[in-house]
Amino acid sequence: MPAHPRGPSLAGTGLELPSPLARLRRETSALLDRLAPTAFLGPAVLIVLLFSLFPLVLSLYISLVQLQFVPGGFHLSVVGLRNYLTLLVGSDRQEFLGALARPSPAGWAVLAGELALLLLWLGRAAQARVGPRGLLGRGAVAVLLGAAGWLLVHTLAPGGRPGSLVVTLVYVGAGVSVQYLLGLGLALLCAQSLPGRRFFRVVFLLPMMITPVGVAYLFRMLTDTSKGPFYPLWKLLGLSNFSWVNDPWGARIAVLIGDTWQWTPFIFIVLLAALESLPQEPVEAAVVDGASGWQVFRSITLPGILPVSSTVILIRMIEAFKIVDLPNVLTSGGPGTATESLTLHAYVIWRALDIGGSAAIAYLLLLVVTILAVAYVQLVHRRALEAAS
Amino acid sequence: MTDLRPRKRRGPGHVLARGASYVALSAWAFLVLFPLYWLLVTSLKEPIDVYSGPFYVPFVDFHPTLSAWRYIFVDLRNDTLRPYANTVVVALTSTGITLLLGATAAYGLARFSYRPRLGGVLMFLAAVVVALVAGSLDVPWPAAVAGATGLFLLGRASAGRRIPVALGNDDIAFWMISQRILPPVAVVIPVYVLFQRLHLLDTRTALVATYVATNLPLVVWLMRDYFRSLPVELEECAAVDGASRYRIFWSIVLPSSLPGLVATFLFALVFAWNEYLFALFLTSARAQTLPLTIAAQNATRGPQWWYMSVLILIMIVPVIAMAIVLERYIARGLLVGAVKG
């Protein structure tokens, strides 16, 4: 494309004859332009690839071995899939999957409803002539969601106890949805032309700036029922001797509050930027036509920020699956293992020198999140992009 | 700027709505600021004041002291300042590199069309794995690299051709973000071994390399959405005038996407500034960063809340200052790209 010679213009100086130097220069620039796609993307791909491939391969290998101490050092013996089986059906099943109990009738009803919805969804996909790859992918997603539903209903039933997998799913599901709704609400409020909104914007960003370990210790101070700042409140409620961090659901909610406090700002600022960049003409036209505030939001604002919402939810979901500092510092995973997330579970048995089991947890996490993320991108993200264009 | 509320309805309803907005905003601001206030108050307390129950206002219900601050800055002195300097150097360097590489890659993904063949990619991966295995079996590395290269070329020419499926830009982008899925706990041993082999343990270089690699996907993902929103016409004009792609990127695309760059810079900086687990394993003394210093205040006698509060406060002050300076750019920038698809 760049056929024009560069540099000081030679036109009109009597030197238009293509000198060898000019030709060389032209050819170099043509070559450089042909190489541009590689030059732009190459370095980043190479760095991510080199940095991720070695750990990926090595930790897959580690997940298949067991560390044994022998006189004079240690020995790695290959045990095949035993680390995975220990988690899924063996001695670590209680901690990983949880203790199962017979669900209540309501639990059965929820499960039946979920399965019916999944079947309906698959049936509609089959009718809509989705290709074989799409059907296979949807089938895998349906099986995964069905299994997750079965596990949730069985471990959250009275008498059951959720394992680190279920607890992580609760953190991700509850945490990300609450954070999204709060972030959206705050972004909508801050997008109005209110005096003083710059103050609120900077303030709302602050929690994200603190190191997660710091946030965890901060919330340990705040949740202390006898020396923390909310002591009068606990006393008023007659709970001053009660440590809500000793109650399984209380502890999980404490972790969720900390997570929400820290990460709502991320969603807030991304959505705010999206709101600010929406074109104003459609809104004004709708108002002239007599649309209500809700109608404007529902049919103009919301579709406009849908793609950004989808991206930010995907990123938050991936990050939320790795939650570790808050439960580790705030509750040490306790009471018992009630607040243990998958990453914390991996960390705990890693500290107990079961590095094979730890890597196996990480790989199961990788499997679950990859399937969820692929499904999310294919089924939700793509549609959100289409809806906006 | 954006006024989501219809302008015409100014009246009692409007005043009421505005009041409600302020109430909601102030409520959240209180929820954000109170924990930070508690940090400040705790940093001014003697241990006895912390342990004898909640005291809220200095000079009113407890006597403030600067002893925790003095301990951190005078007694610890170099044990605070060295990690501080490390944090600043590591975070700024890694974020700068990440932003440069990430923005170029994101621009590539937004403007060019890549069609890598699945067969070639698989062959490349197989060759790298062979090289790694050979390397770990004490084959000299030039031989391993040469062998793997030969294998790759041979494989691509034969078996690679049989898999004609081509990947697209979306697949590359998804592969990138999927590199953030594996939790650091699983990656940390291999990374430790990697840097041990390279004799880079306990250096800032190791941390910078780690943070660049782990934050690149995030930057690529955010910046790609942003670049896609820029009008192509301006770049096409420049290309007709004979500007090279590099020139267009450097003097047209980057300046006009300053808001997005600034916001992404802030995100990447926050992640590198606060990272804990990699720093814990890759550093021991010389290259330690501040999050480790904070966690180290959890002594055998229980957490030293007053020291911790000081450290958390001095750690967020620079980032807050940066956020205040950069906020005006963020507001009009980040991620608008995805709006237009």
C-alpha cells in the first residue's frame, strides 16, 4: 500500500529518478508493513505462551504424582489419576464435594425445575438446527449445570455440608451478581450530572486499591464482635458474645461482604465509562416522544451497555473463582472448612505437602471454569455483542 | 455530560429524585470510607486501646499516639523503605511493559484478521513440550531447541496440513483471557522452578516478568474493546497519505485512545501493586514487596493491627493520588469499544 516514497519530497528537485537507496527504503517499508500483523500481536502471544505453557505442563505432571520423603531428600512417584479420584470419590471427597443429604421436597422441586429448563433449552436448540458442534457443547454445558444443581441441592439440604467446590460456586454466583447490581446502580447514579460527583467517583474506586491481604485483615478487625467498631450494634442485638465468624453461613456472608466491598468498584468504573460514552440523541428523542425513565433505561441504556456488562462479568467470574485471601485471613477457611474456597483448599493441602492433590484441585478448577467461560462466550457474550450492533 | 434523567421534568419530583440519589451515594460513600477511617484511627492507637474495646474519635475517647508510625518509619526504616521502593519499581516497570505490549497486541486483534491453522498451532505446542521435556532430561538446550524446531517444521508440513481448521481473532482473545483461570497456587511451583533455573529468584526482574505475563491478557482484553470503538476512517486517511502501520498506531491511535490507556494502566498497576502470592514465593529478602510486609505483621502474638494499619495506609496513598489525577480521563474512556461491537 505505501507506494509513496517517504522522507523529504523529491518532486520538483530534478531528482525523480529512483535511486537504489530510495528503492531499498521503499522495499523495506513494504516488508515492514507486511510484517505488521505479526509484529503487533507476536510479542504478547509469545510471552503469554512461554509463561503459561511450562507451568501448565509441569502442574499437569505434578497433579499425577505424589511427593514422598525418603532418607536424604524426596521422591516423586507417579500415581496416575489417584489424586483426582481422592478428591472425587476418596478420602478428600467430604472437603471437596461436601457431605450429601437427602434434599427436602423443596430441594427436589428446584432440581426438577432446573432439569426441565435444561431439557427445554436443549430441545429448542435441536429444533433451531444448531450444528453438531453446538449441540455437543450445549450438551456438555447442560450436564455440567445439571450436576452442579444436583450437588448444590444435596449439600445445602439440612444435614448436608457443602464442600469447597460448592462454596466457591456460591461465592462466584452470589458475589458477582450482587457486585454487578450494586456496580450498575452506583454507575447509573454517578452518570447523572450531579454536583460533587467527581468526589464520589474517586471515593468509590478506593476499595479496589487496597491489597487483598490488607482488605482481609481490615475485615477481620471490622467483624470482631467485641473490639470491632460495630460492638454497640452487636450488644444492642444481644450478640456481643457471638462470633458470627463461627457460624458457617455468617462466616460465608462475611467473606462475601468483604469481596463485594473490594470488587464492586471494578464493575462500577467500567460500567460508568460505558454509560458516559453512550450517544445522547436516542435518549433525547425518546424523552420527546414521552418515554418514561424506566422505558429509556430498559430499551436504550441497558442494550447499550450490554456488551461491556458481559465482558466485565466474564472477567469478574474468572477472578472470583480464584478467591483465596479473604477466606484464608478472615476465617482461616473455618469454622471447620465452611468458608474454604477451591483455591484455599488447594493452598491448605499444598501446605500439608500434598502438592499432587493441590495441582489436581487446580486442574479441576481449570476444567470447570474453562467450560463455563467457553459456554458464556459462545452463548451470552456473542449475543450481547450482536444485540448492540 | 450524560444526564440519564429527562431534562423536562424539573419540579418537586426532580428534587425528590436528586435527594434520593444523594442519599444513596452518601450511603455507599460511608460504607467505603468508614473502614478506611477505622484504619487511620487504629494506626494512632496503642495496643491497649485496640484491645480494650472500640474507640472511635482520637482526643475524645482515646489518646492518639504516633508510636506505630514511628516504629514503621524509624525502627524498621529500611525494612519498610526497601519493600516500598521494590513495590514502586516493580509495579511501574511491569505495568509500563504490559501496557505497551498489550496495547499493540490489542490493536492487532482489533484491526487485522488472523487465521492461524489449528494444525500448525498444535504442532508448535507439541514441539515446545518436546523441547521442555528434553530440557528437563538434561539434553543441552541448543540441541533441544534445534530438535524441536526441526520437529515443528516437519510436523507442520505433514500432519499439520491434515487439520485445516483455522482459528480466528476471537479464539486468540479467548485463549489469552483463559490464561488467567489457573489459580496462582497451581502455577507458583513451576514458576519457582523456572526462575530458579534462570538464577533470577529474589530479583525484581522475576517479579516484573511474572506480572507482565499474568496481566497481559487483562490489558489485551480491555484495550481491544476500546480500539474497536475508534473510527477507522482516520487511520485509512493516514494510510492513503503513506503513513506506515507503526506510524499510524503511534501517532494517531495511541493519542486518541488516551482515556482507555489511562484506565487500563490504573487497573494493571493496581494488580501488580497488590500482588501477594507470587511475591511470597519468588522473593525472600532483597526483592520483597509491601503486601508481604503487611502479612508479616501477623506475628506469633496475633496480628499487630496498629502496624498493619500504617502499612496499608502508606500503601494506598500513592495509588489514590494517581486515581485522583487520572479520574478525569477514565470517565470518558474505558471499554466504550464494546458498545459498538
